[in-house]
Amino acid sequence: MNIPEIKFPNLDADFIKNPYPHLKILRESSPLHKDINSNLVLVTRFEDVKGVQTSKAFSSSEPEDLQTFKKTNESGGDYPYFWKTEEFSLLNLEGQLHGDLRGLVAKAFSTRQVQELRPFMEGKSSELLNNLKGSSFDLLADYAQPYSVSVIGKLLGVPEEQYDNFLDWSNKIVKMYDLEVSNESSQEAEIAAKEFYFYISELIDEKVKNPGDDMISRLSQVTENDQRLTKDQIICTVILLLNAGHEATVNTIGNSIVALRQNDIDTKDLDKRYEIKKIIEELIRWDSPLQFFQRWVLEDTSLGGYKLKKNSKIAILLGSANRDELAFENGEEINFQRDNLSHTSFGGGVHFCLGAHLARLELEVSFTNLFKNTISLLSEPERTGAFGIRGYKEIIVSI
């Protein structure tokens, strides 16, 4: 039985605005579809997506017997610094190297160390919102972005004067993670990655000489079984924390507030009507800030009743899986009393998001302060145009 072939509409503006009706049609017609544009097999259902996230038959890195080391995108351009910052990303590694690196990073990124940031988060969130009350403002540029980047900056030990650069670098680099990337976006990402790489390299040297109570200092000192992180491993980890952590948090805040208002859910005292942790997980489920991950097939296997060949590639559609009514009753509805909070957005297995505890705490503090107000949408927000990293260009609100 052949996998149904489709043209996935990831560049269509109406699809980007609201992909979920189309994803529902795909999901209900077949668990797998082959996109003839990208040659990727798209996995649509919750059970199969969760299975891929935990199965050893799938890999985030290219299989050893297929490695070509060709680091180019479809336009044929070469982006050495972008790929240099990806070389030791935990998202791309497998096996012992992934386990060793993750273990070292986890020692420098404990739950206790994250919880110690709570007073800083609470202060920064309150400060930003107090300055914005009584006026119209962009929820992203005026609140979510400065809030999130300041938390990441505080965690890492980055000087505040570099926060604007961090925002700019991150915004440009994450465009490389979509299904299709323009040559212009690729060139911008390469320049940003190069600047980011050299800045973090110099900052690591400074932290080695004068360590502080911050994550870059801890990453440069941490040891396990006589192993230490190399400089490039630290650089890749720092860039991953910014790109994955900051962008996901900003977009979750934006997507969530828009979802609440467009579904006529009053934000005022929402956390007093429902458990804050359930609010966070349900809003992430309902409109995931990350819509897909790609995986390599390591061995001939079956998924969703279809056969997948070794060395082929798939994309697990997180947003589709999170609306699957076989897993979530009335999955198209926002329901803060769900018992099933097991969405796919934080990954699973060895690739479960290492920064999930940070993201959840950032969102808890942020939402607790936001929900002290009735938030009004002053205009319909416009999506960025990207499918993979799902967010808005701006969200004009008042509180």
C-alpha cells in the first residue's frame, strides 16, 4: 500500500493563518502523507508522532551509512557558520555523544537553578506590564520579547546591553528551521550565526577567567567521568537555549493570548478559575509554537500501517497530533479541565525538551501577571508567514 501523495500547502497564506482545518482533513484521511514538494513523509496522528519521538528506529541526525556532510539548503548556498552552530545541538545528536553532552548540560541547568530565577522573572514581568498599563502596545515587541530575552540573558550571564543583538540573531537564525527557506533568509541566518558564534566564543573566554553564578560559567566548569564540554559544544548549547527557549516562549505567550481572546475567554483572573499548570499545557497543545520536527528512518519499519524505508525522511506534525481527537476529546476546543496533558510540543524520549522546566516557569510567572488584567485585542494580528515556528508579527493589545 502506497502512502498518499499530496502537495503540502506550507506557503499558502490562508493555511498559515489557520492550518488546523486542513491538518484535520489530512489526519482523518490517513495517518501518513507524502509531500511531493519536500519529499517528506508527514506523520499526522498523536499516537504515531509520540511513537516516533520515543522509538530508536528514528533519528534526528543523518544515518552513518548515508552521511554526505553536505550542509546546504535547496538553493545550493553554503552556510558554514550556521552549520557550525548546529554541529553539537542536542536536537541533532544521537547515541552516546548525545547522552554525554545532555548529561553535562543538565548538571549546569538543574531545576533548582531555574527556580532561583523566579524572583527575577516576577520582577521583570511586573516592571514591563506596569509600564504598559493604560496604553495600547505590541504584546510581542513591548512585553514578551524583552521579558523572555532578559530571563535567558540572566540565566546565561549575558550583559544587558547585548539583549537587542540576541533578539536580532535569534529572529534571523530560526528562519532556517522551516520546511522551505529563501536564499535571503539563509544569508541573513548565516551572518547572524557567525556574529553569534564569535560573540559567545569571546564571552566563554571571559567566563573561564572570571566565572560567575551563571550558566555559561557552569557549562565551562562542569565535569562528569573526567569529561568536559568543548568550547564549540558550549557555543551550540547556548545558541540552542536562546533559539529554542526564547522563540518558543515568546510565541507561546502571543499565540495563547490571541487564542483566549478569539475564543471569547476573558483573561482576567483566569488562573483563579483554573489551575495555572493546566492552562499552560492546554494552550501549548491548542496552538503549538513549533509545528514539526524532521527525523531520519534508521531501519525498514512500519508506521500507521505503512512501510517506511531505511534512510528516508519523515516530518512529525506536532500541531496536527495535538488536535487529534483520538487522543484529545473535542481536540479543537480549548478545555482547561482536561485530564490528558500529554501533548507532543516538548518532544519525548531522549529528546524531551531539556529546557521544559524553564519554559513552564517563564510561562507560569508571565501568565500569572497577565491574568491580573482584562486583555483586549485592538486589531486582528497577522502571522509571520512561517509554518514551522508558529507566531505573529505583532499583537496590538491594551490592558
